[in-house]
Amino acid sequence: MPVLTKESLVDGKKQEGRWDEVVAGTETNVDVTDPSSLPLTATCYGQQQGGQADKSSARGNPAPAQVPHLEAAQTHHRHGRNTACLHDKTRQPTAATMVVKIRLARFGRRNSPFYNIVVAHARMARNARPLEVLGTYDPVPKPDPYDTSGALHKDIKLDTQRARYWVGVGAQPTDTAWRLLSMVGILPKKDFGPKDNAKKGEVKAGEVRIR
């Protein structure tokens, strides 16, 4: 059984145990392996589980108290996980609703416009890339090579099958696009003229009281 003297007790770095304070007048023969034989004025730091010495004890600092919730937070932090996001069940994914429009996108040059009939989000810029191009529309009247009468016609090219699909899923056409779609029978004709002013109730002279 190893015996520790007062001189070797002061130089505790060479021993298995470590004592920070040795008060004069303590026992000269102390059993290292038996903590119960240590004097009351000596502080002994034990070893961790598995036989590995505590690093804080080797530096002479008291071992910190183990806090369960702090250990769990440190474990998740080491594994790159955010415990607040894992246990937050109040955040639910929400589906954003986007309004889809069937409108005209202008191309061409000045005094010679040319339009594409496109399907795009309502908040997208006019020159942004659309979801789909349904057809073309030339507003400048031109003679029809198949019409011998010489009448001028406006050229409209439209994919009716895709146009019916987008109208069926809820795409909202603009007023101009509605007119073009009504020409090919996809939508009913609609009057886009100015609304008549509703007549307000007439006030009779006998019912008016002047104060």
C-alpha cells in the first residue's frame, strides 16, 4: 500500500490523486487509495468513468457540475442539429396561392406591334419568362391570301387545347385575352363596354327640410 508523506503531499502532481490544500498539523502518513483516510482539510478529485482523468482536475480546477439539459443541448450542437427546430411542432408548411393570368406579351417595334398569348403569374414582370406560350396575335390588319375579296384580317394563332386546359385549372384571362378566346369559342362573349351610371333615388322637394 503506497504511503504519502507531507512533502510528497505538497507536490501532488507526481501522484495519482491531487490535493489543493494541506494544512499544517495534518497526518504525515496518508493512504492514497483510501479516500476515507484523508484529512478533512484536504480536497481530493476523483477520476471519471472509464479510468480517464478529468482534465479540469489535472489543472487544479474543480470539476463543473453536470447539468442534464445542457448536456443534451451540447450533444445536439455537436451533431449539427438545432433542438429548437426539431421540437417546434407549431411551424407548419403553408401552401402559397399564386394567381395565373392569360395575357398578351408585346413584341415587335414601334408602330408595328406583335403579341404573344402567354400564361404567366400575375406578379411577374411583363418582360419576364412566361409559364407557357399559347399562341400569337397580330393586331395590324393584313390581306388574307386565301380571301379573294381583298378584305383585311387580323392574324390569330392559338393552341386551343392548351388554352382550354389553363382556363379549366383556373387561369384568369385579361379583357383582351378574353376577347381573343371568345373568338375561337373557348369563352362566351362578354360586353366590356363602359358601365351605365346607376340612377340614384330622386329626392322630392316636399321631403327636404332646411334648417
